[in-house]
Amino acid sequence: MSLSHRIGHGLLRALVTPTGRRFRAGLGDLEAVQRANLSRLLSRVAGAHRDQVLPAVDRHWRWEDFARALPVTGYQDWQQVIERQRRFGEGSLIRSPVARYQPTSGSTSGVKWLPYTEMFLSQLNSAIGAWLHDLYRQYPRMAHGSHYWSVSWLPNDMRQQADAHINDDMKLLSSGRRLLASLTQTAPESISLAHTSEDAQFATLVYLVADAQLSVMSVWSPSFALTLFDRLFDWRDELVDVLRRGAWGRRQASLQHLPCPRSPRAAAVLYDWQGAPEPALFAALWPRLALVSAWDTAASTTWADALRALLPHADFQGKGLWATEGVVTFPWQGHTPLAYQSHVYEFEDLDSGRILPPWALREGQEVQPLLTTGSGMLRYRMQDRVRVSGHLGSVPCLTFLGRDDGVDMVGEKLSAVFVQQVLDALPLADGQRVVTLLAAQDCDGEGRAGYLLLLDSDRPDVPTDSARLAARLDEALGQQFHYTLARNLGQLAPARVLCHRHMREHYLGLCRDLGMIEGNIKIEPLRLWPGALPAALRLPAARQGEVDSCAV
């Protein structure tokens, strides 16, 4: 391990220790901490030039006053003032300087721009500091090498709209912690300055495979890492040449701002590789890999299992529930507690509809989070469903069940959580994995809505009884009364199945074509597809009442 790595890890570990200790010390004081968080935040919101987005805020409100006076909100309630602030510098949601505007894209919405204020970043930094403190305690081997914390890149046509470093995970740390963390990083943040996402992806692979000291790989979606690994085969000859020569070759114009790593060792490993992704390849490339971190719940479970199987020599840890709008939970000593020191949290009980403070949650409840954060967005409804799985002291621990925004094209009212349960129960063949269930507004080219199940296969010879599987899918979705009614009325086409060996990568490419943000694309159980399906996914129209299918 290099001297810079030892210095970086030592200083960073010392710096996050007080944050971790404060998190542990306050586990019995949830209500007091949350009420204090609200008081601090209201003092910053009161007096901001909010253009009356909501009723005027009183800095002296108690929790009960706050919950009674203000409605629950969504992005549409804040969009107008955020756009004026971002484009013209007019107005503000909170008295805290905006460091940047962070883009995010949802499964059924376009790009949203969220104000990342200094106060909001401080709140995120609190959760990250406690998480890092616990990581160093649980996985001491991670301090013996370099780290990769994912950088996700904007679509090519958005690169002129935002700061080039906008999606660098290290930007969530304070400046001091970011400086120290940079001493441990294998891939420089300036990779995001590449002209295209493909060039940034290529440069990331070069830096990763050249680094035999890699000890941590942290990504958000496991499918992002799996796609990177697929590129090893696609670009093997070019990677071998670049690693041998230490020069970017045909990508020089796009990557000229980056020093090109040289690694004859990594070049030889890739040159001798037979081409199938396998644990032996990654053990040879990264013998010191100690920890892999990625989403591993709900629809990400299958892909996290695939990633874990390729990297069995490293420990694996799930991410908890983070969103661009804020942090809800993070891993802590084998649990996923509420990040109670960061934002102000409320929860809607999904059975009763009551909105509860976090100290009123009870084990077994299924709830939806409402966040009030240093961005200035108040009582913001997250489209996530979580279950209270227990408590650490007075702090609830939450298990992510899935997105709860659902789809309702013609009145069928399918929720993502229900669809996840349906997909989990399907009798798939060995080697098959669900990518997503597409709710297509025009699934047959004739304007009729319907559902298309996309399956990925490990091998081209996996048998696929698509007709039977499509029938099972249609029957299972019919457990929802409104779906059956829509099918009977001819409003929905029959459910269909499409299986392809490279479906995951093909589907992610389609998402990128829609303008979704590379690296942040989460494979979800249910996704609304606006307009007509791409030609590659379009299937012949079926006669009404039949269940049809297609395997590629």
C-alpha cells in the first residue's frame, strides 16, 4: 500500500470517528434530536424568498404546529421556484447558499433538478461520516488499499447544463473529508469531463483494472458494475493496448486531461482471459478487494446476487435507502437505521393513512417517508415503501420494499411492490433473471396499452416456455381486480414475455437513450414506458383475449 493511501485512510478514519460516536451516542434520544433538527431548519426557512410556495413558515413552530400547518408536497410544488432560482438566480427555498443543482430522473418522470445547499450537504455528510466510521470498524481490510466510489455521468446532451463534477459521490463529503478521501481513490473525479459517457466508462475500466491495490468498490446500482464488467469483453483488445502503452489511443481527444495508467500486469491478465466473466478473473485483477457496496434490496436483489457471485473473495454490503432528495437509512452494525441526525423525518402509515413522527413507529408497520431537508423542500413525499424491521435504541430500522409510485395507464392500478411480489413468484428457468415489467402505453403499435416482461438469460440455450410464462404472468397480475377488469374490457393487451441473452444491457441502453443518468439507473420491477415501444421490443399484435409471447 502506498504512503498516500496510508495517510489518507488514517486521517479520514480519525476525521469521521466523532461523527460515528455522535450517531451511536444519540440512539436513545431520537425525539429530542428530531425536534432540534426541525427547530434549526425552520430558523433557516423563515424569511427565505420562497414566492409563497407554501404558507408562511414560523420559526417558533413546535413539531405539532409544523405538521398541522403545512401540506405534504411533491416535486411539482417546488419546481417553479427551483427553475427560477437555477436559471435566473431569483428566490430561494432556504437561507443557505446553493452549491449546485443535482439532476435526478425517476421511473415515470423526466429530469428533476434539486438544490444542493450547504446545509443539505452538511446533512448528507453527517450520514456519510457515520457510515464510513462503521465501515472502517467492520471491514478493516478496506484501509489496506485504494477505493472506487462510483462517478455517474450525465447523458451527452445534458453535459452543457451542469457542472462537470455534478455526479461525483465524493462531492457529498465536506471539503476536508473529500481532500483526504481523494488520497485513497483509484479513479480521478475528472473522468466525468470525458466528452461522452462511453469514454468515461472506458477510462474508469482502465483505472480499475490497472489497480491491483483496489480494496473497495462502491457503486449504487449493481447493474452499473455488471455493465462495466461486460465492457471488459467488448473492449478487451483496446484495453490491452492502452494498458500496455499507457496512452489513450483513439480516445486521446476526449481523455487528454487524464493521465493514462500503464499496467503490463493487467494487460497480461486480460490478454490471457478466455472471455467469460468469472471470479478467477476478478480475483487476479483485484486480489486485495475487501468490500463491495451496492443496492441489494427489492428489484436490485437479483443483480446484487450476480455481482456478489463474481466477487466472492470480497465482503458485500447493501447501501440502505439513499435518494437524490435525501438519505433515509444507511448500514450500521448489520442494521439499516434511520439517518436521524441528518434531516427531519415523518412517515405515512400505508394502512391507516396517518402521518407519524419517527419516534411513533412500531415494528412491522409499512410506511412511506416524508423528508424535510436543508434543500428547503418541506414534507417532501418519497415514493418508497419501507417496513419497520426493529429498533436500535429509540431509532427505527427500516427495510426497503420497493418504489410505491405504481402505474395506472387505464385504471389497472398496479403498484411496484405488488408487481415485485408477482415477479418473485414466477417459475423462471435456471439462468433467467427478471429485468423489468414494462407498462407500455403503446405495446402493439396500434395504441393499446399492455405489459411486457423483459428477461435476461445467462446462456443462449436456456429453454423458455414463453407462452406458459406469459399466461402465468397475466393470471398473477389479475389478482389485482382492476387489472382483470381492464383486460376484460379490452383496455389492456395480453401480457407478453421477451427473453434475450443481453436484455439487461439492452434495456439500460434504452434508458440512457431516454436521457436517464448513467450510474443512477436502478433496475426497478415496474417501469412506465411513454409512447410506442422501441422496434427491438415491439411484438406482433395478439388477438383480443389471447396471451401471446416471444423469445429471442
